Amino acid sequence: MAIEINMEAHTEYEKYMRLGKKEKEPMPVLDDILKEKHEEIAGEYSLGLVQIPLDKIVGTKTAGRGISFSKSFYPVMGENTEFANKWKILYTAHIEEGIRDAVKVYEYMNRFYVEEGNKRVSVLKCVGAAEVPGIVTRILPFRTEEKSNRIYYEFIDFYRLSKLYDIELSEEGGYARLQQLTGKRPDESWTEEDRRDFRSLYFFFKKIYGSIAKEFREEAVGDAFLNLLRLYEYKKLLKMEPLELKELMQKSLGELKLEKTPQLLMEPGKVEKKKNFLVRLLPANSPVLNVAFVHEKTAETSSWTYAHELGRFYLQEVFPGQIHTSCYDKVTEENAREVIEQSIADGNKLIFTTAPPLLMAGLHAAMEHPEVKILNCSLNTSHRYIRTYYARMYEAKFLMGALAGAMTEHGRIGYLADYPIYGMTASINAFALGAQMVNPRARVYLEWTTKRGNNPFDTFRKHGISCVSGQDMIVPKIASRHFGLYMDEGGEPVNLAMPVWHWGKFYEQMIDKIINGGWKADEAGDEKKGLNYWWGMSAGVIDVICSGRIPAGTARLVNLLKEEICEERFYPFDGPVYNQKGELCWDGRQGLEPENIMRMDWLVENVEGEIPEISELVAKAKPVVDTQGLKS
């Protein structure tokens, strides 16, 4: 029986036809896109029947199919044409019964192009439908090193498990992170219930985010959703009503809009000190500024915490009677929020959390207490309400490598690393390049102390290695001199040099910055990036101490290199730099960008060893690597 076109269909067709004729850009055509890109196709294969988000249908497969539509799939043919009549019949059928027939489409790089069913797509887009069933053929490009291509292949892995096209991400590693944050194992497939729950939450999120952030680009919304999952537990979000979710999103909007890569501030900058600076910061009834240090471990059991505690004691000497510092240690991810809240209740207005696993607790506290400044010691973390800080240890490691290259007798040097996190690979590579600079035959044997079932010293003995770069400094509770750069002489270490994390210098300059207006000035950068202070030797937060066993000429070389690095006349990563495969990673014609140094996930040519997978590490490494890991 023929469908009688209702009056609404005539009105709607006329409305959308006018909108379509205003659009000047043509409808994208997949055949033309592939031809223009000279794209070689790795293959085509059927995905079967898929629920396709309508906003991802962007064009037609062939040019002939698209002439009746504008770029947004609005109809453009005259109102008295056969095309217009068929469109109105479809519109009427959808209003009365709903369109259920599947369209036939091709998917290429996460976008869909219609081969059959253009009018169905047009009607559904015009009425604001969310999705349409479609028989999908995927056109697979060959793998390349382009970022978009790498992300697409990550999406393919995610789709294989989830069968979801709903969310799009713009950062590498994002889909694997999404799988993890939704409570799934890396290889775990999604159930129909999983997909339904996710779609329901993401639908409401997308609608709310568009209204409060005025952002509708697919990848921007997807990235914002991933940021939300980083902040709040997925299972709790699933139970929220739309109004509760909106309130949570409004509270966290600054975090949701941030890009993953932070803005790096590489130098302290000049801060003009003002008279009576503490008076302006402190309330009239408070004689001192209270500063809290929140540690994951204790100074007796951790060289890392010990270094920060030395920094705290240094502060008390620099600001006698002006500040009061307190220490909260043995803090876990589970009780960190409670401890930080207690430190705020104790009157602290400035809080340093000194380990990556304490980051999220500090972030949530900062959102609840905007009057308190909270910083976390970590690298490559981008957050709006909390700032992060770290030191460019790779500068000192380059000098240590040069010392090792000069002191080793046969060119084989051992290197002990702990966590495969941001900044660690730069330190390893800088050390190896420093050794290679003074000794072209130098080989650095890399071993990880957090790798399960691993005994680094077995490897060192096997290769006859006596010159070792160990942990950076001593652990007070453990009586051992196996730290810094040392020579193993008959089982007894002879210390040659050690790198220094001078956190006191950082904290001193940070407090000066906060008190004298520099904190506010730092906010002048990119509002979509969090702030990460990454200072080095020029700021005094990193140094190398040589023992009297270093020959005078070698010590002089180290001092000269230190001066050149501080004055920015020499860079540890001046090229050319080759990786372990012999591939040129940096040609040296311009300086290596700080972001590239921070996120290095490859090793230079004279390193023997590899970066371990998370699954290879001991349990205690997981909290740090989950937050800061190169492969997390």
C-alpha cells in the first residue's frame, strides 16, 4: 500500500533543502579521497551488521550518489522532483513506523561513506537520530608512521574487543587506556550489556559536554570522556543520573578540556622579590606559612623520600621563622585522599605530594579546596587544578656517562634502572651518549631492578662489568655504598660520583614564585595544557658530585660540560642519534624538543637491553607505572 505523504514532510523537506543550498562545500566522496591520497589499500573485509553513529557518516562511496545532497546530507534537489517525493515518503514512514532497513556503507579511517541508503541517512540525520543499522565493509590502509594511522590501528584493536564505533580518541594509547579504565583486561571482549551501558553513559556525557563546553568535535568529546574516566571510577559513573553527571562535569570542566601533553616550563624565570611578601599571603592571625610534604614511603626506607626530606629541611633553614613544614609519610593510594584532607585541616596552604601514585588524590583535593596550592612530583601529567614538577636528571646522567666512559677499562658499563616511566629512558640514553662521547667503544648494559625474577648483578658478572651506575643515592636504613657511579673491586664498591636531586633548591624557588606573583604569571600559557615544571642544572636542582678518585683532567671535563649545559651552549642530545636498530632518530640539525626527550620510548645504539612491559614488573612497581609508565 502506498504511503500518503503527510504535511509535515513537505514542510521539513523545504526547510532542509534551504539549509542544504546554503552549504558551499561538496559532499565528500570516498573514491575521490583515495585517489587524491594515492592510497594503497591493504585490504577490504566485511564487518557485517553494525550500529553506526550517524555523525560518523560523512559522505558517499561514489560521486554519483552524492549530487542530491549537501555536505551535511541535507537534500538539495527541487521540491517537485522524484527525489524529493521519495525523500518525503521516507520521512513520513520514519515518523509513523521508524526506519529499520540497514544501509550499505564503507568505513575508512573511522568514517563512513554510503553506497546504498543515502536518503535514509539524510532523513535520519535531519530528525536528529543517533544511529542507523548498516552493512559495513572496512577499507584498511597499510600501516604508516603517521599519527592518525597509528591511532586508527589502535582503534581497530579496540573495536575487535568492543564492537564500538561510538567514541573517537586523538591520543596514542588512548584506546588501550579506555579498555583499562572501563575495567577490562587488555584482551577481554565486551558483552552486549557492556556495550549498552557504555553507550548509555557516553550518550548522556556527549549531550552534556556539548551544552557546557560548546565542543562537538568527535575526537574532542572522546578525549574529554577519557579524561573523565581518569578522574572518576567508571562503575560509579554508570550509576549516576544525568543531573548528577552534569554537576560532576561542571565541577571538573577544566580537567575534561585538557590535552594529555602538558606545557613544560623549563626554567624558573626571574621573580622580583617584594618586601613583606609573607604578609600578603598569610592571614593576620597566622605567623607562618604552613607547608606539607606527603610521601609514599619513609626517609629511612626510600632514597627518593630521603631526598625530598633533605629538601624540606633545607627549606626550614632558608626561611627560618617564616614557614613551618610537616611530613606525612607511608601514604598509599587508598588513604592518600584522607591524609591530604587531614593536612589541609591542619592548616597547610601549600602541599607537595612527592610520588606519582599520589597524583589523583591531590587532584581531587585541589578541586575541593581551590584556596590550597597542591603540586605533585611527576612528569608528563596534564591537570588544570594541580601542577606537577620534576627535574631534568638526564643532564646529570650525561655527565655520569662521560665519567663512566673515561673510567671503564674495557668499555662495558652496567646501568641499573628502576621504573620504566617518563624521563627514565632519557636518563639512560643520555648516560649512554655521554659514555660514547669519551669512549666510542662503550657499551651500556641496562638492567631493571623492578623486573620479576631478575638479578642484574648476574648479568654484570657474566660480562665482566665492574663499572656500574646504581641507584642515585643511599637508603639511610640500608648500610650500602652501592649507589651513584662506582667500581666494583673484589665485591667492594669504590664510589666515583653521584647525581644529586637538590629538591630544596626547587622548593625554595617555588615558594618564592608563589609568594611574589610568579605562580599567577605561569598561567599565561596554553589553557588546554597543564603546567609541568621541569627544571635542570641551570636552576640548581640537579648536580653531580665527584669523589677524589676521579682524575683531575676527567673532573675538569665534567665541570666544563656542566657549565656548557647550564649556559645552553651544549645539549646531551645533540645529534646525530641512532637507536638500537641503527635507525637515525635525530639528525642533530636542530635541538631535540623537550616533549620528545620526556616521552622517549626507544634506546640508543650502544645500549644492551630493553624497556620491559608492565606485565614483566614486580607488583610494587604497578602504582608508579600505571600513572607514569611509557607503556601504560
